[in-house]
Amino acid sequence: MVLAAFVAAGVGLATSGTAQASGPAQAPGSAPASIAAGSAAGVDVTKNAPAKTYSSAADRTVVTAKPGQRANAAAPAQGAPAASLAATIGVGLNASVSSAHGVNLETLITPSATSTVAVTIAWGDGTSDTFNAYVSGNGTDTRTTKHKYTNVGRYNVTVTATDAANNVQATNTVTLETLGSEFTPVTPARLLDTRSGTGAPAAKVPAQGTVALKIDGVGQIPAGVDAVVLNVTVTNATSAGHISVQPTKNKAETAITSNLNFVAGQTVPNLVVATVGGDGYVYLFNSAWQSVDLLADVTGYFAAKTASGYRTVSQTRVVDTREGIGTAKGQVAGLSGFDVQLTGRNGVPAGVTAVAVNLTATAPQDAGHLIAYPAGQAAPTTSNLNFTGGQTVANAAIVPVSADGRITIRNGSWKPTDVVLDIVGYYTPASRSAYVPLYTATRLVDTREPRGGSPAAPVPARGYFALALEGNTTTPEVDGWVLNTTVTNTNGPGFLSVAPDPNYWSSYENNTAVFPDRPVSSTLNWTSGQTVPNLAQTANGRGGIIDFWNQGWQPADLLVDVLGYYESI
């Protein structure tokens, strides 16, 4: 089956029957409206990621004669012109990192005398590149050399320029850090609880207020991390609102994105992979017109050092107590738990340090919470999701595993509940796929808003929303995406599935796209009238396209924010 229409934010909306359009149909082969200014296939998130730039301390360093020689120039007589001075070489360096492992180094070589200059770039990882530059006197050879580091980290790049004819040599150094970061798990711990004064004063976060949460150097987290994995929970809310988590106070208070949504009386968690600001803090903004309590639990961090890279797996159900999958059949008793073996099955090898999962509680007999943590350890005083009686609720989690590849799931309620667990990926020292955090979360989709000349339109019942995240590419560079998904304006029960798309964007443009297989796993669940968020970590599609499936029987609006992505290049 093919898709015959493009609507909303420049992406395909399709149903399992005849393709339908909720906006003006386009002629076959015409480009869909853009989800952002520019490419008809949508925004290329990787090209919009903020690059880090570094420059050498000076554009000219101390110049020395080659060892055992002197510069070819006699000392000038008093009053002689500067041209008779010893030859010199200026070396300027500007580095830019815009992919997980790659660097673009601009060299500016300026000899005072016309000569051929031999240039060596020592990249700081034991490798080097060389080139010769013929430059006229006081001219500048400017060129860019690309390099890919095997491991993320901080490197001193030294450039040596040698003018053999004039027996002079100059060096300069620039220090840079890769854009990518690898994951280090920590024992789950509570960093913030405004009810008890942990991490902030013991007081509710006021309406339209912000709490600053120190990350650097707290507990098991070292200074200088790039991002932190937090399970953020809002509780004791007396009005509706949302929480935004950002690397600066200003960004938190002006963000058009959100990390979790709530109404009065709800206790709502959501996983956040939060970019850490240059001051070592993250900032949590309460948009509500009434105060709330906030909690934040940490399970790991990302830093530019060799640790564990990411690998995706097809979302797979590994536990379902309703069916006896992965554990005994039947509800998990109150205040009890069970272990799950995750390595050695479902594509997860031995030696992983943590797993990315989606954890769901369904048919609970009373209110409570679930905790996921490494098997063999004492249950931490943290939580991964909260539920009320009869509710079906999901939350993403990044869970450290025991040395033998197991995790424990504990029911913190006094009454039984069913538990469902899907695995979406894992972290391992064998992978070099590093996380690239966006400094500011970016909203890519909001079906409530018109875009590109098409009217606002929800995702139809049993339909999907295809989003191109790397433009019109046939060679995607991203291994996996970290997205915050939210469903709102719901008119009946349903669930959202997030999955890679098998098509190229050109197939959507010319109406030859195949209809993807419908996923069976869920990312989040809703009932009528709810606004529900959840983090989704998903493998990339064949053409850089991700599908968002409305598995309900009524239309629903969809919001998608991108927090970052995993990349091996």
C-alpha cells in the first residue's frame, strides 16, 4: 500500500485502509510541506545541532630555528627594514566539532618569506596528517582537514609548520572535546525532592517558578558531564501545567517544549535525558499557576570519555505478567518484586552496563509505584513510574544491570499489579555510538498547529505520522534518536507506538512508499481527555524517518521534541 497524501507538518499521515488527507491533496510526486523552513523532506536535525568551536590561544607562536641550525637571516643593521629580520611562520588554528567523533580543523599558515612549508597535524590520539603548502611571503595558506576520533574525549591537537629553506619551525596547539558522550551508569539515587529539602529548599516550587538542581560533583556524578539521566516526577499539584527541564534558567522559563504534563491531583513521572549547563546545573520550570513538588532520580550520565556506547534493538516485549512472558504469570504482589534476565537473549549480549526500556503498570489494584534497579542490590529509595488504581501507565527508563545481566522490578504498592517491560536498546563498552545532546530541546511536531500551508490536523485513528529527521537522505548517519513524545486532545483510549520507517523520503514524495508493518509494542498509553508524555529512544529508519502510530480508535494530537541522538561518526 502507498501513501497518497501529505498533511500537517510536512509528513505523511496514513491509515491502514485507503490513504486519506486531512488537508489539500498534492499532485503525485510533489514535495510535501516542510516541517521547518528549508528542505521539503523536513529538517535535518544533525545539521542544526550546535557545533562546538575552539581556537588556539594565539595565531602566532614562538618561532625557533630547526634543531642544530640557525635561521637564515643575518642580524639587521641599525635602522634596517624589517624584511631583513629572521624568517617567521604564523600558525593559527580553529577547530569545529559537529558530529559525535569528528572534527574539522582549519589551519592558517603564514610564512614571512615565500617558501614551501611542511605541516604536520598531530591529532592527540597517536595519529597524524601532513601536507605541504607553497605560500608567498606574508600570504596565508588556509585549509580545513577532517579527522575522526575512535574514542570520544578531550584532545590536544598540535600543528607543526617547518620552513626548511629558511630553517625555521613553529608550533601551535588547540584543545578540543568531541561532541559525542558515552554513558556511565550509577546506583539509582534521589537528587531532588522538594518535600524533604533534598537538592533544593524544602518548599514547593512556586507557580511560574524554577528550581536549580546541581549536577556536577553531586554523589557519583563527576564534574564536567554533558548530560544526565533523570526520572523527573511532579506531585502535590493543585492545577494543570507542565515541567520544562533545560540547561539554563532562561531556557527553562522560555522553552516552547515540555518534559512532562500534569493536572491537579496527579503524580506524574517522565524520563529526561537532560543537557547540563556550563555551570553544572539543570533547571526545572513549573509552568502551572499553582505550586508543585518535584522529584528527580538519577541513573547515569553522559560525558566525553570512553565508557559505554549505545546500541538499538527492535522494541521487544521481554516481560508481561498477564501472559507469563519473562516471569511467572499473574500479578506481582504488593511490596514484592522479581528478577529479569536481559542479557543473552533478544539481541542483548553479555557485558552490557545498562538497558533502555519502557516499563508499564497495568490493572493495578491500588495506587503505588514501580522501581527498576540492578539485581542483587538493595531496593533504592527512588521510583520509575507512579500509578493509581486501575490505571495503565508507561514510563521509559535507563536501568543499570547487574554483572550477570539482570534487573529487579519491584512493586511499591500495597496491592498487586501487572507489569509489562519492553527493551529498546542497551549500553555497552563494545559500542562507540555516542550521545550528542542538543543544547536546547527542539519541537519538531505539533499537529495542533498549521505548518507549511497545511491546516492543523490530528493523527487519524489507526494511522501514523512519518517524520523525516535527517532531511531527504538515503545514507542516514544517526544510529538512534532520543525524543520526548506527548499525546493530547484524546477522545478515547489508545496507545502510541514509535518505530523506524522502512522507506526513503523520496518514496513519500513520489507516492511509492510501502506501508510499514504495524508495531505491537507501546510507548505510552492514554484514556479519553488525557495529555500523556513519555520519552522514546528509537532506532533510526532506513531513510532517517521515524513513524508515530496512533493505535487508538479516535484521532489524537501529537507533539514530538528531540533531545539528542546517538551517532558513530
